[in-house]
Amino acid sequence: MNSRRPMELRYTDPDVDPLLPPPRPPLRAIWMRAACTLPDDPALHACLLAYASDSGFVTTALLPHGVSWLTPGMQVASLDHAMWFHHPFRVDQWLLHSIDSPAASGARGLVRGRIFTRDGKLVASTAQEGLLRQHARPPSTQCRSRLGEAVPALDAEVIAS
């Protein structure tokens, strides 16, 4: 674990290539916890969970399109992020953020999440809307696949539809 990072994150799908991701369902799960033991301050735990819940969140809406935030020309930004706390929790213990994206259209994506303790108790819910668009690039700057073929730019209609 890198002590310079405040949170430890473990994606349940770590083998996916972020430069050439395959299209897949808009689902993601991330285990998270603070990198060290924290004092018994519920506000501190809530603040750190809010911070950590933004990791991998809105980019879940990109998964069906076979692109990532690293795709050349891709612009991804959070427009809003909401969180509801249901039960006490400790962010220095493992929590699972289960994320899905029910909609991505008009250059926007909606994601929602549920955060559970290791024993399955729902402690928080999340929602976020984000900007998702790919700017057109000249053909000379297109990426190349592993086979040397040009990777087409994301058709604006893919996310706009």
C-alpha cells in the first residue's frame, strides 16, 4: 500500500485495459478503506467516504461505449455528486461501492451507487451526473490499436443516443 494515498482502492475488475477497454455493462464494484486507522470522528469518516466515492464513479457510464477517461479527446467531468448516509460506519474498514449507470445520453451520464460494509449493511447511497464527450481529433492524431489499426473516435451519437 502506498502511504502517500489517503485511501486504498481495489477494483473488482483490475485486468481491464484502460487504454483499450472492451464495451461491457455499466456496472462496477470498488472496495475502499482509509490507508490508516482513524480517530472515532463520524464527520471525518463521512468526509473521507465522500472523497473516495468519486473514484471510478462517473466513468462507469463510459463502460458500454468501450472508452475510458484516458481515450484521446475524451472529456469527463462531474456535474454533481450527491450522497446519503444511512448508518454509522468506519471508513478505515473495508467498504464496497457497488455502482451502476442506468443512462448515458446527450453527452451526460448518470451513475448511482450503494456502499456496504463487509457484512452487507447498506451505509450510504450515492448519485452523480457527469459530462461525457469526446472531442473530434484530426486523423493524424488517432490512436492505434495493438494491431496497428486506427481506433475510430467515439461517435458523438453513441453517447448522444
